[in-house]
Amino acid sequence: LVGSEMCIRDSPSSAKSTLSTMVRRFCGEENVSSIELEDLGKRFGAAGIVNKTLNIVPDIKKTKLFASGLFKALVGGDAVRIEQKYREAFDYVFTGKMIFGMNLFPDFSADFEGIERRLVILKFERVYKPTDPDYNPNIDDDLSTNEAMSALLNRAISGYKSLIQNKGFLETQKSKQQMAAFVSENDSVVAWVESLDDVGILEREPISGPEGLYKAYETRCNTTGERAKDQKDFTRIINCLLYTSDAADEGLGV
């Protein structure tokens, strides 16, 4: 992966573990760590990714992260302070990649700003069952042979060339839908807008005041048990949504 981290969202028994095993063996076990997303922010949590090519966890549980700064720094190539037990702390730039498998999106709502720009989300839709005619109980070993690893390397080289030419991953309709679902679950302002029967009020009604948009948004957050964003952040997100919607209507492709 180049420039982004991958979230694999799927149903149970849809090959998360198979993918994890294949990629781990491709990279070499000595070059791989498996630090849980929520553990990265603990005092010594990030120490395990030092000098690793990949951090991959095939199935993370539903996690609520109250601060996303460290995660964004790690995936963005910024220096972070690494603490190791009984050793002197040091600054480190993580140049590897991260892959997290999950059935449910992690909760970044407490500090969501900029997270979506750092992720690529893939949904595994097929469920594999032992009763399937093409079910292979030895798939992990079959995909880890020298021949399979060579084929994977060829695909990786071809894919890397495509990434360079396209300056990133190509967005599909399904990937856009998954990202929209992720944003909706994590951004309380977006979720509130999506709950409106008439989005036209965003342009008709004032932001502040007892009958303003922010008050309605704040009331919904209190009802759902979420922490409302500050009014300045609410205003900025609403203006951004309005700008994006206007640009899309005019065919600007934003």
C-alpha cells in the first residue's frame, strides 16, 4: 500500500485470516508486527512496530479511540516518540504499512479530523463455507508456496506501477460507499445531516441562536449520547458539505 492504510471490512468467514497469513508470509514473519489499533496509543504500544515492514491484525474488535494523533502521525510518515521498557526514548518514522481486518468500523468519533484521508477501505463480501464446492481447507498453505509467492510478487509490482501512474488508488463506487458509511458512523455532524428530512435547511437556517442549526445538532447528540463538536467545527463541516454538494452539482468532481 502506498500513502494509505487499509481497513478490511467484512462478514465473518470471508477470508480475513487467509489474506493476513498470505501477506505475513510474503513480507516475512520477522518483518511483521501485530499491534492492535487501540494498543498503539499505550505507553509502550508503538515500540513493537519499530523496523517492521508491516503491522497487520486480521480481526480487530470494535474499538473506540479517544485520540487519533499518533495513528495519523504513524501512517503519515511523521516522527513519533517511541518509548521502550528500560531503554531511552527516541524519535522514529514508521515507513511500513498497516492493515486491519474488522467486522465493524473502529470508532474515531472523539477525534475524527482527517482520518478518512488516510485510509483505503475494502469490503470482503463473499462468505466461505465448508459446504461450498470449491472450498479448500488447505488454502493458507497453497497460497504460501514459492510459486504462489512469486505470482503475488508479480502482481505487487504490476499494482505498484498502477499506483504510481494513477497517483494513488482508483476509487470505485463500492469503495466510495464504504468510505461514506465510515464517515457517517464517525462524524456526528455528517450523521446529523443524513438524518434530516429536508437538507435545504442547511442553507435557509442560521448556524447559531436558540432555533439555529447548531442547537438542533447539539440536541441530537445529547439524545444519542455523543459528544457534540464545538460550534466553530460544526460550522466549518457544514460549509464544507455545502461546498462539496454545490461543486458536485456543477460537475466539478469534488
